[in-house]
Amino acid sequence: MNNEFLFITKTTSLPFDYPLENAETVILGVPFDSTTSYKPGARFGPSAIRGAYPGIEEYLLDYDFNLRKVKIKDIGDVEVVHGNALETLKRTVQTLTTLRKINKRVFPVLLGGEHLISYAPVKAFKPKSFIVLDAHLDLRDTFLGEKWSHACVSRRIHELNVEVAEFGVRSGVKEEVDYARREGITYITPKNLTLEKVKKTLDELREPVYVSLDIDCLDPSIAPATGTPEPGGLSFQDVTSILEIIFREKEVIGFDIVEVSSQTIGDITSVIALKTLYHAIALKKFKEKSFT
């Protein structure tokens, strides 16, 4: 590991070890869940997602593409400070900033961890827009008296002068709906979601964009191991179709998967998360190719 990284621990990693200086994609875990408000365990998400590796083929049948064609480096996890969200975010920003100094062209993929960790790559890379697949609006100003909460992450990101668009939302409070309407934040519920609406929303967003996938955007019948499951969610095919449009239409400069709280190796939620990760990496590599 490059000694410029101050806060990296190598507990688990995927077997992708291309030299960092020339890598196209870098994977970084952020095993933090201290503001989780219902079911804890997202700190185990990075390990659980990686642990699904033996059961998932690197060859993507849908795309006729082998992931080994991408130069990937898994650098391990940020050494988080449990109970201290701001210090953890600071360390993650510093790690990502160092990463970009070593390799300016690399595509960062983060594994959460709770959703608050998405603030760090947005802060570090300064995209113009934040696109999130999520069951929840996450637009509260505070939650349980805390501004730095997983329930406030999209609000904190929007306050960085970053446009926000949300797909798959089916939970929120009146405060969040009012804020979204006042600030012009588009959110589409699963009931109202069509690919045409997704594309129309994307057309109005500035580039580059950062994409975040909260695993609870999926219906809990297929992704139950998450901190705040919400019925009525997206299917796996819905998610991959949305990602295909995003990566085709927009310049994506970073991606994360968060809120996986699997407690056992190879459970359905971590398997879905890893498969989604593979799709995102492939889509970034071959943006010019149509997958529809």
C-alpha cells in the first residue's frame, strides 16, 4: 500500500490488485454505521460484499463482458472512528484526495457503511450533481437532534451547491417533501418510475455526476439485510436499467453502494450488492456501448 495513505486498513479485499498508479477503478470500503437509527450492522457491509465474491462470476452475461478487462485495485478500508462521524468523513475525504493525487483518472467506488459516507466523495470530488437510488429522501435538516446523520445525507450534499435527483423513494416526512419542492429536487417513487422519466430528469442535471446506491432502494423481499427496509421497492432489473441510462447519458465520476448490513457470508443482499457493483464498473468502462 502506498505510504501516502494515512487511514487505510487492509482487513478484507477483493482479488483485484492492479497497480494503483495505472488502475482504472479503485474500490474503497468505509465500514461506518454509528448514526444508524434502526438496524445496525452496515459497518460489516464492505466485508459482506467482498465475501460474496466466490459465488459471483466475473463474466457478465448480459453485457458479454469479463470484469478482468478493467484494471481494478481494491485498496481496503478507511480506518473509521466509530462514534465520530465528522472524523470519519474527514479521514475518508483525505484518503480520496490522496487517491486522486496518485491517479487523477481513476474511477472511485466506495462500499458502505451507512449512507452518510456518501458525503465524503462528493466533498472530495465536487460533482455538479448527486444522483441517488434510495428508499428514503434523506433530506431532513436534523434527525434525533443530529445534523450529521444518515437520514440527512442528501440535505448536507445539496447544501454543497450540488444538484440532487432521487429514484426509488417511498419514505419521507413533510419537512423533506417541502424542502424538495422548494429547492427543485426531483424524486421519483417506484410507483411512478419509468425509464422515460429517469432520462428526462437526467437531461436537466449538470455534469459531472456522482451516483449513490442505497441498497434499500430495492424491495426488502430481495434485499432484506439493510438498516431501514421499506416495502414497495425496486427490482434488480429496475436498478440495472436505471444505472445503464445514467452511465450512458452522464459523465459519472464516482459511485458507491451503501447500507448493506449483512451478517452472514453469501446472503442475498450482499450477493445483489456485489453483482450491482460489477454492473457499475462495466458500465463505466464501456459508456459508449448501448446496453438497452
